[in-house]
Amino acid sequence: MIALNHLGLSQKSQIFLGELIMNKSLVGLNRKELNALLTSMGVSEKQLNMRTNQLWNWIYVRGAKSISEMTNLSKEFRKELNEQFNLTRPEISKNEISSDGTQKWLMKFPDGSEIETVFIPDGNRGTLCVSSQVGCTLNCTFCHTGTQKLVRNLSSQEIVSQMVVAKDSLSEWNKTKRDITNIVMMGMGEPLYNFENVKDGINVFADDAGLSVSKRRITLSTSGIVPKIEDAGNEIGSMLAISLHATNNDLRNELVPINKKYPIEELLDACKNYPRVKNSKRITFEYVMLKDVNDSEAQARDLIKLISGIPSKINLIPFNPWPGTIYECSDWDQIEKFSDIINRGGYASPIRMPRGRDISAACGQLKSDTKKEKASIKYKKELAKLESERIGRL
């Protein structure tokens, strides 16, 4: 065990570093954490940046799975690293591939906690949907993840390791053309309730010398934690998506209960002040289409008025059913009418094609319970009906 008391660190910092050392894996660590570990091993200040850069390249560019692969490190230094650390990834408990190519991993961490991560291929674009928490505390009534109680926040290491596992599975390391071009923080959990770890994770994703996903291609989605939205713009700088789903407070209170604390008016004010909006970047408003709940033509017109003055687009999301839900997806004709009204109002309003429904990997379907109940007859019928309607419109 490495002695920490000689490093001149505060007690809090020693506890933090001690936890990293006990975890042993270097995968998912940020530069500050790697620096701290190397310092604790006695690496001189003169060599610190060089050693950190070497490890960074092996972990995040080459995708090394063992320290022995790091051949530009001396045998002695590799031996010392091997005695104390490894490049272990989270365990893949389950790997499912949809008929449309969407891939979902159920990942397990050393404490037994599980999360789901999804990869959605779409032509030259590939989006990785990353989780920020185990479970969720928001209880949005249309979302399956909301039925799973919050267990804990993910560390920044656990957030980053999701991409490392995905790149392993997709055999993406060292490819000239990458599969993962975009990242969305839209998996399990509310990212802004895990602000610091999400910030650190996104900074690792965006590091030019490593995973190198531009922040213009990283979208942070929030249900509306108003006090943290401006902080996200100033300190993270990614694109922003808002889970809106309603045009008035009464309905949004029901669908997205956090609205009772941060009502629509406050949420939209925060959007107007989001730093990237001031630099002509658009906010994405997510709007799940629920039959006879929020899908009327009048509500489409209300939505246009609501977001007036905010550079934005509105993603319409056909509701993805899950066992036990009380909601149904809007009819396809109604979704298209809703979209047309918004388009005529001057806003782009793409309809997000459902992806990964057959493996419960679509928006609102993620849940880390490995013993998910089998889909009910109603669930299967609704899936078949929605797919039939979609194909009929092609």
C-alpha cells in the first residue's frame, strides 16, 4: 500500500486518493487523478506530465487492456504500476443488439451497482447514451428509469469507463473512422444532480489528446435543475437539451414532478441565459408524445409561443412503452401534425425515430434491474401497432 501522509495532502485529499488506490483501475481517471496517483508513487515533478501523458495515450487513444502493453514505459516502471494498478473495465453483465443495430450494455461496477449504456448507429453518425446515476430521483411518470429508486451517483471514472467499454465492444480503438461521434448524457439519472462528476467526465471525453469528442458533439440533458443550468454553460460548455414534455405547469407538474420546484417560467429564463445560446447555439427541447395527454394541435401552438425568442429545436419523441405504464404513444398522424405546426412556426421539429425498442434501449426505457418483468401483451401489441403505422407512412 502506498503511504499518503508524506505527500503533504489534506486529510480530505488523502481519503480521495486512498479511494482511487483501493479501486486499482486506471481506466476512467482524469488527468488530475492520474497525476495524484503518480505523485503518490514517487514520480518526480519533472517527469510527472510526461508519465501522465504516456498513460493517457495508452488508456484513451490505444485502448490498452493491460499495463504490460505500455512498451514505451521502462520495464521497471511497468512492474511497479502492475503491482498496484490495472486497466480493469466495468463488467458487462449483458450485451444486447437490436434488429436496427442499436446496442445496449448492462454494466456492473465492483460494488454490485448496475447501469445501462446504449450505442445508436445512424449512417456516418454514432451516438453513445451515457448514464450519470444508478437509478433516478426525479420520478417522471412516463419514464421507466424513474421507477427505479436512486441508489447513488456515478463517479467521473464510472462515467468515462462507459465509453471505454463501448469502444472495446465496437472494436473502435485505432480505427481511422470512429463509430462513436456523439455523446448524450441521456442515460439513467439526472446529470445536474451529479454536477462535478459529470463535468469531470465530459472533460475527459472532450480531451483532444484522448477520447477527443468535441463539446459541440456532447449534449447534456436535464429535466430542469434551474440553479445548475447556468453553471453547466460556464463550467462544462456542452450542448444543452431540456426534457420539457408539457406547455403548462399543471401538466408538467404531473409528468415531470421537479417542475413543482422549478416551474416552466424559471426554466425558460435559465435557457435564455445559457451561455451557448448567447453564442448562437441552439437548445434542444425534448417532447415525448403521449396520446391524449400533450399531443393536441393547440398544445403545439402553445409550445411555439412558450419558446419564442430562444434559439432552439424541438425533438418529438414517440413514447416508448414499457410494462406497467399508464401511457400510450400518440398516433403517427397526430405526431406529424404536431411537427408540421411547429415547423410552420419557425422551429425545426424532427421526429426521433424509435431505436432499440425491441431490447428496451429506447428513450425512457432504461432500467438496470436484471430481472425485468417480461413485456405484457398490451406492450407487445402497442409496439407492433406503432411499427406498422410508421412503416405505413414510408
